[in-house]
Amino acid sequence: MSPTQTHVLAYPFPSSGHLIPLLDLCKALVSRGINVTVLVTPSNQPLVPSNYSPLLQTIVLPKIQFPNPNQNRLVAMVTFMRQNHYPILLDWAKSHPLPPKAIISDFFLGWTHYLALDLHVPRLVFSPSGAFALSVSFSLWGDPPQIEKNNNDDVVSLPKLPNSPIYPWWQITYHFRESRRGEFEWEFHRENMLLNLETWGIVFNTFTELERVYLDHVKKELGHERVWAVGPVLPKPEDGSTGSEGRGGSSTVNHDDLIMWLDSRESGSVVYVCFGSRTVLTSEQMEVLTQALELSDVHFVLSVKDLDERHVERDHRNVLSGLADRVGKRGFVIQGWAPQLVILSHRAVGSFLTHCGWNSVLEGVVSGVVMLTWPMGADQYTNAKLLVDQLGVAVRAAEGTENVPDPSELARKIERLLERTKKERVRAEELRDKALSAINKDGTSHEQLDKLVEKLNELSNAQK
């Protein structure tokens, strides 16, 4: 498609789970002729390919600083971005020869509503979470449940949402739990989230057949139809090293070694285990997991996050080394970034033990694997509820640190998940077909993306 004069500013929250899907969306917009400028910080600049297209540009903004180590990390990050990035973007937009006609920003960046007002352009929210999870957030912050004790025995019900979900108190996002109504941090999170309800439109990395009832609910909450489900947004095969293999960064494992190991396994015989780019398991969780993998006697790929300065006390290297020694060639252990989409799409992989981050959920869905859920926080409990209770494509394994099975029980679940006749497997394969159909030409997500581009071009033409 030939380029237009439509220019969009894309502002991700600077963590890989948020930036990667928004970057995939930006590439899809570029493929339809939209000029996109992605805002990055020095640490995540390498995730944006430098020579992808002349229509895809970047602005490198100041590195995020944490002057107060006692402040909530999300509050500190968003506050820094608002105070330090805002004036830079105002000056840049006013002097740019092709000013942006819209801002697409992450739902953690509610304050960009004001930036959009200053630039006289509409703001669109990009949700790296699903419509169910965002509906829960809107309900939680917009109509806070009346909880007196705030302890783990309390139950939070959200009766105004489709299917009336109920959660134990400990599964509610810690941003809501860890500060009290009226306190600065609680009010900060509430304002930041509810500003998303004032947005001109919302773009979801989901597809209609996956979350139709919640997409309809969000439209009702917003009071308009400018809600687009364009997912799963995934790299195109022709993207090469910037596609599935290099998505999110360079793998810490040799690609040929990994593929050779997978190729030597029978179809559907391998369980892939990964808890995302942020979760570091506790010592108890890691002990249960590694013992279960050893007891299960199944072939597995285990991907474990590299430690950072915040988790030095959770050094699992000795445990992992011991596991590798005991299971031999039955296991393949990756420490650091793994090419997850490559692994999940391999014919040998039949199941996925996951923390239920939304990116992982979508990659599992599009690969047609049965999932074993072990959510740890944030939107993951909601995502697990969707997979297990509403879609029937997953089985519960554990939940956070509150509900952790013994190793033998988890081992049995891992073994049973690879059974070919299991009803969850049939449903997973049906859902995979619906996901692939949605992103194919004439599919719902493909059509929604075309309609989004049409709206962006209309905005551009109206502002000339």
C-alpha cells in the first residue's frame, strides 16, 4: 500500500511485554502506508529494528530514573515519563514537518490524554491485555468494591461484568490492594486507569471470537463503537530475524541446537514451561516445578528469566543445574530470553505451562497447544479464568504462592496434558483455527485493522 500523509505517535510502556505487541501493531500500520514514530528509551531502543521501513521511525527519550527507591515502581516510572517526556514531545511535535494526527499509547500511560489535548489530536489506547482484563480494571477502579478487612479471606465480586467474575482478595492487582483509598498512590493509579475511559478509541490485541462479550462490554462502557480487535498481532514470516525468532530480543540459546533437540522429539510430546519476561519464581515455586518435571518423565523445554538486581536472593542456577544433570537429554533448559513463538509453533510441542501473561496466552492460542495455568499476578488470574472456565482450552496447575500443588500432583497434570484425546486439546485446536482465520485476509482482525487505518486516514484528512 502506498504511504499516506497520516502520521501516528506510538507510545509504549517501556517493558517488553507492553512494547513488543505495540511494535507488532506499528509494523502492521506501516504495511498499510501509515507513518509511525515509536517512542523508546535507551534500554528498549534495540527492540525496534533500525531499517524496517522508512515509515517506521523512533524517538529516543531520556532514560527513566528512580530517585526515590521507596516509591512504587510503576508510579515512579509513569511520573518520570510524564514530567520529563511530556515537554520534549510537545516541542518535537510542534516542529516536525509531518505532525502526528493521533497518539496510540499504552493503558498505563493515561496521562497522555492531556498530551493529546495539548497537541489537538485524538488519543487511542493500546491494550496489551485482553478485553476481559481491561473490563475488570475499569470496574475495579471505576466502582471500587466495598471491602472492610482487606485480607486474603475476602472475596471481590464484579456483578456488572459479563459472567459476573469473582476473585479472592489476594488475586486483585497489588496496585489496588497495597495502598488505601484516598492515599496518593491509590488515587494515582485510579486517575491513570480511568483516563483511558475518556479515550477516542481503544485498540485490543485480541480477536472477536476470543472475547466478543467483553469487547461489546467495553463499547458499552465507552459509549461508542471505536473499539478495534486486531489480534493476535504477531510478526510476519517474511520479517526474518526481526520476526518470530528475534521477537523481543536476541535469544540466549543457540537456535540450531534448540531446533535439533525439538526435531528429534515425537509430535505433541514436549511441554514448554515459561513464566514470562518479568516473573522470577520463589524458591518454593522453583522446587515444586523442577521436582514435578523430574517426576513427570515427560520431555520439556524450561525457560527461566535471567536474574536482575531486584531478585538476587532468588538465584536458581544450582537448582537448574541439578535438574539438567538428573533428567539428561529429556530436558532442555534455557536461562534468559527464549524464542517462545518458535518453540510453541514447533510440531513437537503439545502443551504449555504458563503464567498466563496476555502475550503468552495469544502465542499459546495461535499455536494450538493446551495450556496449564500458573498465574502470578496482574491480569494473569483473569486470563487464566478466561482460558479454563470460559474457553475450556486450559487446566489449572497452581495460583501464585497461595495455591501451590505438591510436586507429584503437578507432575500428574503435566503428564495428562499431553494426552491426545483430552477435550481441552480439541478445543485448543479449534480456537487456533479461529485465531488464524481472524488474522487472515477477510478475517475479523484483518478487517478491523483495515477499518482502524481508514479511521486514522480520515482523521488526517479532517485536520488538514
